[in-house]
Amino acid sequence: MSVASFLEPLPVVLAPMEDVTDAPFRRICRSLGASLCVTEFIAAEQVIARSKLAVRRSTLAVDDQPTAIQIYGGDPELLLTAARIAETLGPAFIDINCGCWIPAIAKRGAGAGWLRDPNAMVEMARRISAAVSLPITVKTRIGWGPESHMPIVDLARRLEDVGIQALTIHCRTAAMGHTGAADWSWARRAREVVSIPVIVNGDIRTAADVVRAFAETGCAAVMIGRAAIDHPWIFREARAALAGQPIVPPTDAERRAVYRAMVEANAVARPEHVGVAMTRRHLKVLGPLLSQLRPELLRSPSLAETVAVLDFEPTN
Ligand SMILES: Cc1cc2nc3c(=O)[nH]c(=O)nc-3n(C[C@H](O)[C@H](O)[C@H](O)COP(=O)(O)O)c2cc1C
């Protein structure tokens, strides 16, 4: 099955984010309209060792579809072995992370480190595409930086030639990390030279941005990362905006329900206090309720106390 078959018209995709896009969060985003999800990245070595972390990140429930498993690594041989294992785990496809800028990862040739040697990246992609039956996709950046002309356009063409079935472009250089503005024009330029789906990513923060990103790039899909952490309703709002319908903001009851669903799922998936603590990363989903609920939620180490705070509504 091709990647395009997972992409409905104008799809809005949840970006892979370590410690964020785990199964509970994917479920929330999908229920709010995300068309496709990607797991947190998983080191090839960990996939091969079937480490606890790798098993947690790569286990997909039957209703967790379509979801791609994302792997990373600097050694093509290990990536290939990891991809073969990942394909047995039932993902929609396998995505190779060639965009992580974090020095500990990029310096050893993994993630965005591949952008320092595009020939090696293309050869790695060729080997893995040839050896694995599921579609292989790549998520990368526009270049290592600060090139005057970014390699992404040529890379897109070459990756398509070796069998990569979709390309996500985070429209920053590796050197930029998360600073500076994403330049979506590179996704448009890359899209113009290939026929595989190109997914534009970077700084898509509102439903209006989604509409603009589609219009400005002509890409097959847009991918949303950080904006979904605090406001997973962005998927629902984007769908409404794309359909020309009014945007309905979440009600307070929905905000409480989403936080509750996340904390309940996280408390089961991990030691309870860890699940409760990590859900606080999403405190801002509470929106206008945050100032009222935050102090109590920060003081609530257990699931029962957290739920009690969420359930309490002052009568006057
Ligand atoms: C907390 C965090 C974790 C991330 N983890 C990953 C990851 O595991 N794999 C990946 O390809 N990108 C990862 N990214 C990058 C995002 O997928 C995305 O490319 C980037 O945040 C830009 O999109 P945005 O402006 O919509 O956030 C991460 C970003 C953040 C903020």
C-alpha cells in the first residue's frame, strides 16, 4: 500500500515528538481530527535490542491507525535491521528521522547528521527501501545550514528516485534548531520536482496557518507539532477551516475531558505518579481554566486527586 493511500484529501498530520506523541496523545489527536500519526523516534539500536523503551514506543494498538513508526540512527546497517523489525509491528509505514538537530544525535551522523552527507543519506534510503516491503518515508530539514542554496530540492528528487514514498520537510536548517522562522517555500520547491507526497512542517500554529500552508506550498499534507501539545483541537479547527466552516473552540467541559483522558491513560501506561507528572506537559489544554486549576493540579500527585480537581466545579 502506498503512503498516498493513507492520506485523505488535505490531511493534517500529528508530528512525531519525543515524550509527547505517545499512544494516549495520539488517541486524543486522532479523535480530534488528526489524519495520520507518527510515533516518537526510536533509536535503531533500541529497536534491535527490543528495549523496554522501544517496545513501549513501537507498540501500536489496533485502533492506533494509521500510525507510522519513526526510527533513527547513523548506521545504515542498524537502521535496515531496525526497519525490518519495525515492519513486523503493524505500522502504516516506516519513517526515517533525518531531521533531529540535537547535537548528541546529529554529531554521530544520525537525525539531521545525514544532511551533512546527502550521498550517504540517499544510499541509506535506497538500501532500506529495497529491503523492506512497507513504504519507507523520510522526515528531514531543508539543509544542514547555512548553505546559500538548500540541498532539499535536489535531495527530494534523489530520495524519490531510490524509492522513498513520502517526504516530510521541517522547513528550517539543522543549524536553526527550533529558532527563526520556518520557510515553507522550500517545501513548495521540493514538491514541484517530485510526484511523491511532500508534507510541509514547521510553525503551523493555527487553523489559518494550515489553510495558508496548503495554499502556499501545494503540498499533499501539513504536519503539526508544538501547537498540538497545548491545543490538540487544532486538528478539528483545521478541518473546519479547510471545509470553509466556522471554527468551534473547545468548551471548558471538553478541556477538562481531554486532560482527564490523558492523565487516566498516562497513569495506566506508566507508574501512576510518573503518568500524572508527565501529563502536566499538557496543562495548557485547560486554556482559560488553567489559572484556576493549575495550583491544585501541581499539588496532586495521584490520579484520584487529579481527577477530583478536574471534576470540581465551584457552585458560585
Ligand atoms: C518536544 C519535541 C520532541 C520532538 N521529537 C521529535 C521526534 O521524535 N522525531 C522527529 O522527527 N521530530 C521531533 N520533533 C520535531 C517535530 O516533529 C517538528 O518537526 C518540529 O517541532 C517543527 O514543527 P512545529 O513547528 O509544528 O512544532 C520534536 C519536537 C519537539 C518540540
